[in-house]
Amino acid sequence: MTTFMLSSANAHLWGGNGAGAALSLALVYGGLAQLLAGMWEFVRKNTFGALAFTSYGAFWIGVYLLLNVVKSPTSLAVYLLSWTIFTFYMWIASFQASKMLAILFTLLLVT
């Protein structure tokens, strides 16, 4: 949902009004909720799920801060490149899990 909101705001589907809603969703749902889900996965001893949820929760909090506080296109580009590399390694690790998880990380990697 957060990816859809931010992508549609970037495509200017709502004019200038969508960016605020997308960034709010990035902080609360994409960031905080995934961070909490990662902690719950850690308690359940699911290390892959814990790593994925906490990492991508931190990703969305970082996106919020970069777009609201830093506002540097170069910083955002380097940030997204580093997360692409991380996602590539998560994609490889997902091959040891279920086929559906591997498909999910394949789709995440190409976006």
C-alpha cells in the first residue's frame, strides 16, 4: 500500500496533494508497523522475517526523513541504490524459503 501511494504521488495522479498522504503512510504504516512486525517475528524466532520486516520498516522511515528533512535528490539516489543491493541479497536468501517468498522478493527487486 505504501509503495502504491508513493508511486502514484510521484506520477502526480493526485496533483500536489498526494505527497503528504504518501509520506504519512510511509512513516506510520510502511515504517512503524513493519518495524513492529519485525520485532514480533524475532520473538517467534523467524530470523528471515525479522530481518525483512525491521529492515524495510527502517527503509520507509528513512524515505520519510529523506523526503521531508534532507530533501536531496543525490542522497535519495544513493539511499535507493544501497537498498537495491540489500534487496538483491534478500532475494537470494529467499530461495531457501517458500516459492511465494521468492516471487515476492523478485517483484520487490524489479520495482
